[in-house]
Amino acid sequence: MVMAYAGHVRTALEIGAGTGKATRLFTQRVAEVTATDPDAAMLTELRKHVPPGVQTERAAFEDLRLGEEYGLVYAAASLHWTKPEGRWSRMAALLEPGGTFASFGGPLRLADPAVEEAVRTVRAPFLESDEIPSPNGTPPEHAMQWPGTELQRSQWFTEVQQSAIKRRYAMSASDYLGHLSTISAYLVLDPAKRGEAFSRIRRVLPEAVEMDADITVHLARRRYDQ
């Protein structure tokens, strides 16, 4: 979907690459990929799984050096970690005129209502919700979701598109807890409370949990006249 929109792309920059799950896919279609992440441990793991030619840079989005332009800049479930101030002017500065910006990701939600209710009950003393709110407050019922809402208003981008990919799969209980450990609502908890919350959640989970994991894809093109 991303490459069909972008067309032929020779260079790509990844924002918040993590352990490189998305990187591995894009290296199959793009000749030169640069993966960036502020966490050195993440990049160490990424290098184990990508071709030797993939460039890596330890840097947050806001610290990336400007001056080199890419045909594609993409963020896989990481854009919400970037700071809103100057986000789109900086993103445009990293793109060739006519280049493609892509953001994709979505929440993992328990598919079984009974399991979801059990988790909600044991989580309640610690967190009312572990949902990641829209960074700019876009209501969930709005036809265009974030970051598409910001891209539509940005002077730097045009041809904004939003698409959804339906996914459902099973993961182990331990992998699900690993996923929860990356969510900001848990990260801000006191470590002792976080550990107790995870312990209680683990006790109500089956060994394998069914997940609704729909992906929302946002695409936009850097304007030629900016």
C-alpha cells in the first residue's frame, strides 16, 4: 500500500525503528534505508535482523540532522512519540519535493469480550484505561483520524489518504504483557504498582490471547511549492 502510493523510491528514512520489524519489510523494496531510534539497545537488536547495508542512527526525530532529503519517510507505530512543535515542517525538510510520508499503526485490543472484561477489572485499581488517546484530541468517531487531521491542515503536505487494514491474530500471554510494558499509561506508574498490575493481569489471561490488531495507514505527499 505504501509503495503503491510512493512509486519508485530509492531512499527511505524510518522514524522510531525499534527492533526493526517494519525495517525488514522496507529493505525488500527500497535500495537505501536509514533506520533511526533514540534507544541504542533497540538499534542493536535491529541490526541482527536487517541486511548489512541498512544505515542506523541513534537519534530522536527532533535531533535528526537536516540537509539530506529522502524519497520516503515513515513511522511504524512511533509518530505519537514525536513532539508536536515543528513536527511537519521538520518532516517536510527530510523529504524530497513530491516525496511520501507514511505513518501506520493501531492499538492492539483483546478480541474476547470476557478476557477484556477480566483485564479491565483487575487493572481498575491502577488504571481506568490503557488506551492511547489521540495526540491532538481527534474523536474516535471522526472519519479522518490523527495524524491525517494534522496533515490535511499542514501547508507542507497534500494528497492525504487514510486506509485501514483488518488484522486478527493470537499472541502468547507473555508477549501481550510485553506489549503492555511499552504503553505510556503503564510506563508512568510507580514501578511497584506497575509490577503488581502486570501480575494481576497475567493471572486472568489464557496462555494464548486473541487480538484485534487493525492497522490504520496515513499517506501524504510533500508539496512541490513549499
